[in-house]
Amino acid sequence: MKQSICWLRRDLRLHDHHALSMALQNGPTTVVFVFDTHILNKLTKKSDRRVTFIHQSLTEIENELVKKGSSLVVLYGAPEVEIPKLAEKLNVTDIFCNRDYEPYAKSRDKEVEKKLASKKIKFHQFKDSVFFEGHEIVNGSGLPYKVFTPYKNNWLHQFESSNKNIPDYECPLKNIRKFENPDSIVNKDWYKIIGFQEIESILPGGTKEALKRMKRFDGVMADYKEARNFPAVDGTSSISVYIRFGNVSVRDLIRSAAPKKSEGAATWLSEVIWRDFYQMILDQFPHVAEGSFKKEYDNIKWQGSDSHFQKWCEGQTGVPIVDAAMRCLNETGTMHNRLRMIVASFLIKILLVNWKEGERYFAEKLLDFDLASNNGGWQWSSSSGCDAQPYFRIFNPYTQSEKFDAKGEFIRLWCPELKSLSNKEIHRPENVPGYPSAIVNYELNRLKALKMYEAVKKA
């Protein structure tokens, strides 16, 4: 009889799961997760919110599997060692997983596949974390798109041509392998085993919480196009971390938006397509993980200082909207998308600091960190990406603040030193006790940034 393993990675759920669905059809299936030491060893702090989020998501999965007389097998180590070892121990014939498009994941999976092949074990990978893969949306020459709008138009055309068919990969657990597991993630102290500490998070992990948030967002999605720009307004889905770790599927997202006729739903669907686009860019142009898509921008002579970068990290720049956003990030691991654009533009084009420094800091702090989206966002802000804003477009943090936090509600929440200021003064305060003066002159540094970029354009 065929025996299967379904290896979970960035797809921590038991519904609408392509690999799990295929594995269950193949035969008795064991569900497995590996705490990957290649990834864990790179985390700088042993109290990382993402590890807690993963643990909570896995605990929810374990509780569901126990109801079916099964359990989640959790391993710790290098997947290329642990997966083949477990496959041999369980005498399985097939390993199933969903594709991951990050450079490390692709090299890891090749190594796992090679080792499994030597043991005559089949390795199956499926499209799951994106709706369309890189080779499915191409231009007239059969090449990947480098600009978002034509990519989006083709994406929508193909979607509509299929009569908006959205697959739903059913995962009936009748074929789950039944066994008792004394090493269950519920019974065993996995935090100690992996060397991390549990840390309180404002966003609990798991599919139940994700679906609850999606249901709430469904009621306000019509207003999303406008409401998403205001950080003090609860106008976004707040499920980015659940998308990142696959507590919900990309198809869940599309099902929630596609039938609706509002501008808000169309904007939300566009954001889902942006996500596919950045995954495609990383997959088809992997050099972006190391440097600029537009390689000439790697030659920029950055003039910013380490001290200014540190002030930016700490939320001590003297620019309230920037400081409020960074303090929120440091405290919660979250940042509103409008604020991500503001703080990135400020770091790159006002503080004149290499965008890679900001990308690395976000990678360390963001609960919803995703390499493709984070890299794509920073390259967009720095004008070095495939479809980035022009280099001469520089966000004015003061006017952004006045427009999107007009009453200073978000600023007052995270910069309490400024709470007594008027709605007008709070955006550009001067000589406030306990609050720093602006560390650079916006107008002067904006001109420096233009010259810095122009020098590269002329070279």
C-alpha cells in the first residue's frame, strides 16, 4: 500500500491545501512540519514573534488531527536530512508538498528530492501559495512580465477566461494515518527544543483566527480602496501574517473578493495580484534577493550615516509619522502599508541610506515578513525594482502625515510626547520637551537624493 507524507512549510492549514489533498488521495498520510535550522539559526533574537505564531498555528493543526486519531509529526533540524530519514522510518512511497519560490527553498527542495530519489521515494510539488505561477502569466514573447499593470491585465484575462474558476482542494481526513504520538507538539516543550522563548503576540496564529478576521473584513471590504490609506482607521484586512504562513489559501482570498462589484473588492483583488507578481519576480529573476532588479542602481553612492539609520530604527528621527510607524513596528511586529511606503521613502531618499538596510530591518521585525513582498516593496520605494516609482518621486512625510493622519490619532498613540499638540502642530513639531528635533532637513536632503540618483542615471 502507498504511504504518504505531506510536508507543511508556508501552508499551515488543513483545508484547501493542494499537496495535502493529493497526498490523501494517494494513501494513508502523515502530516509533518520541520523547524528548519537553516532558517532558525539566522534569527537574531530567541524571542521571535514569528516562531510563536508558527507554534500556535501548529498546535491548532495538532488539535484537529487528534480528533481524527492522528497527530502532527514535528521535527527539528535540516530538512534535507530529517525528511528522508522520516520517510525511510515510516516506509513511505511518496512525499507531497507545495512549491516555494524563494532561492533557499528551491535549493533545499532540490537537495531533498535528490536524497529521496536515491531511496526510490517520489517527491511531488504543487502550485498552492500563488494563483498563477511565473510561467503561466507571460507576455506576447513568452517572457515574464517586468511591469505590473500588463501582468495584472493578463492575470485578470486568464481568470475571467476560465469563468472565474477557483479550485478548492478538499482535504477529507479519512485517509490520515492513525497513530498516537507521545512527542506531540502539545505534549512536548518545543520552545526549549528549538532554543526559542514564547512571546506574546497581538495576532494569534491559526486558521480559526484568520477566518474570523476575513469575516470581519468582508463587511468593510467595499470601503477598502479609501480606508486602507489611514493607519488610525480599521480599514484593512489585517490578515497579511495569516497569508504569509498559509493559515488561509490564496484561493480563499480570491473567493472573498471576486464575486463582489465594489471598488474596494477590486482594489483588494489587485493587492492579491501584486503578491503573485512579486512571487513571480523572485522566482524568475532571483538576483533581486541579493541586489537591485535594475542593476545600475547597485552603483549608487549612499551618503547616509549609521547613526541616522539607528535613529530611524528606534523611531527617533524627529518626524512624527515616521517615528510612530517605527515604534509600532518595534512593539508589535506590524506596520500599515501606507506607513511602509512613507518610512521606506524617508530612509532611502531623505536619510540617504541604502534600501538594503531597511529591507534587512523589516525582515527581522515584521511578523508578516515575506521575502518576495518585502523585497518588492523596498525596491519599489528605492526606484531600483522592476516596476518601481520614478527616482524623482519622493514622499514628503509631512504632507503624507497631514493627509493620512490629519488629526494625529496614530501619532498620538505611538508618540505620547506629542499628544498635547494641536492637530496642525503635531505633524511638524518644534522644540517639544522629550521629543527629538528633526535629524535632517527634508528639503535639503531631498535635493541631495535627486543628485545621488542622477549621478547613476548619467553614468
